[in-house]
Amino acid sequence: MDFSLPLRKIIHVDMDAFYASVEQHDNPTLKGKPIAVGGQHRGVVAAASYEARKYGVRSAMPSKTAKEKCPHLIFVPPRFARYKEISKKIREIFYEYTDLVEPLSLDEAYLDVTENKKGMDSANLIAKEIRQKIFEQTGLTASAGISVNKFLAKVASDINKPNGQKTIHPDKMEGFLEELPVEKFYGVGRVTANKMFSLGIYKGKDLKKRSREELIQLFGKSGNHYYNVVRGIHTSEVKPHRIQKSVAVERTFFEDLFDEQQINEKLDSLAQELHQRLQKNNILGRTLTLKIKYKDFSLFTRSMTRENYFISPEQYFTTGKKLWELRPFDKAVRLLGLSLSHLNTEEKKQVSVQLKIPFEEFGDQ
């Protein structure tokens, strides 16, 4: 680790099996049972309780496969309004400590507590307090990782899950990274991991043996990232004002749609919902994308970009209709979606100031 870089105190907070845990909390008869949030007869698992995970049930798994792995699995329909309500409470707790909060989703966020509103030196104690407050106010558990950058904090938050936390202190970082499997490194997906395995690169220590030039030759510009990250260098800051790149609405249907009138009705409904969401946040965009998922799970997307911003639900609908007419197949449809990109948010310069102050104390793990 290059200690000449400004050392920060970053916490990654990750709720434990969030959607499933909310359902178990709100319906105590589900506690201790394997549950999956999602549709039982079709679709995919949105979240699985820890009891279900013991059987190999995972999020994004087809519901049919999940049921085969765990025949007594209980399916619960998702309640996104409820999840958002609890997520808002959790974020309010974060803001008691710092304004440098970068939400990644409803159930996880990065916090930069280098300088914090409580004047606390120990990031470890801040994480403990936050987790305790989350439990007291929501009845749900969270796990946390604490380190000097976002990558290490995120890796650390998985180590003592559920309902635990882990600090990767600067003086333990080198040994930790050398023993970390390469598939756990930020930016290493399945394909890249398999390529690394074929080259005899299984852990950080194997990756560290390769020169920057060699890694760039093997992995392109990502090679430079791998060279840095295995040495603990990951300078991405906590971004409290992440600039939104797109806004999307989509619907999965209980019965596959084939009738043109039904499609028109659903497109109109999606256009109205998209407009409401955009209007609420004062967002405009120039590129509309239609997403179609067919009964056989094949996916089609097509986009149209205008010189001027879309401004009305009628424009979303008529453009969506034109894109629908470009579809390659006349097959039953299981999902429709509309999304808007090239937003005016990208033109608004949002600047967040990161405080660079000397590293004082992380606290004990």
C-alpha cells in the first residue's frame, strides 16, 4: 500500500438478505423458514433468506430451479414500496454520522467517516453504532466492512455476514490482499477470473507477481487497475451525488402477452409511470429505450434518440410504439420496459468535496 496517498476511513454497510428479512420481520410466521421473494410459477428469485441459501437458492435464480433445490421453499411477492420505506430510515441513520454517503441500492451504501458529525476517531465504533441503530429502529440486521478504500470495505463486509463486521487495517492489508482469491477483486468477472486461472493466477499474491506491462498486455487497460488494486490502491471516492445516467420502469406479467391491444395498454401505463417518476425528480432525457423479454427469455432492446428532450407521456408512448414495431419476433411477451437516458442530470455539474485529513484510528476489529 502506498501510504503517501491520503488514508480515508470508509465503511460499507450491507443489509443482510434485505428483502427476505423484511418479509420475515413483518410476518413472524416466516421466521426461520426458507423463503424467496419473487414469483413462484415464473420469473426469478429477487432475494432469498439465509435458510433458503443453505439449499443453494440464490437471487437471480429461476423460480423453478429454486423450487427444485428447496421443495418446501415459500415464495413471497415483493413489496418494493415497503423496502424503500425502510431503506429511507436506514439512510437517515447514515446521515447522522456523515453527508458523504453513496447508496449503491436500497440495501447497501458506502460512507466516508474520515471526518464525521460525531467527532469519533474510530470507524469501527461508528459501524457498530450504525448497525445497532438499524436493528433498534427496523428490527433488521446489517453487516459492515471498514477499511481505507471502497474496494476493501466492500470485501470486508462479506467476511462476517450475517450481522457482523470486519476491519481491514492498513498494516494487515498487504497480507489480506495476497491471500484474497482473484474472483473477489473489484472488476474481475467470471470470464476474466477464468482467464486468470488459465494463467496460474488464483490469489492476489499470484497477480502481484505480474508486472504492470504484462497485465496490460493480457487484460488491456484493466490490467493497470489490477496492478493497482492488488497493492491496495483504489482511489475512487465516496460520491454522495452520483449522477443518474438513466431512469427505467418495467413490468413482468403473470400471463404472457400476445394481443396488440394489451401491449398498447401496458406501453401507455409504462409511459405514464415513467413520466411521473421523471417529473417528480425534474429529469429530462433524449434517448428512449424499449426492452422486451419474450416467453423463452430472449431479450430485445431498441433505442431512439432525439435532438430535443422528451417532455410528455404521449411522446414516450408514441416512440415506444415505433420501437415495438421494430421487434424481430411475434412471440408472447413476458416483460416490457421503457427507460430514458442522455439525461439533463449529466449536464448538471455536481461537485462533492472529499476531505483529505490524516488517518487517525480505525479501531479494533
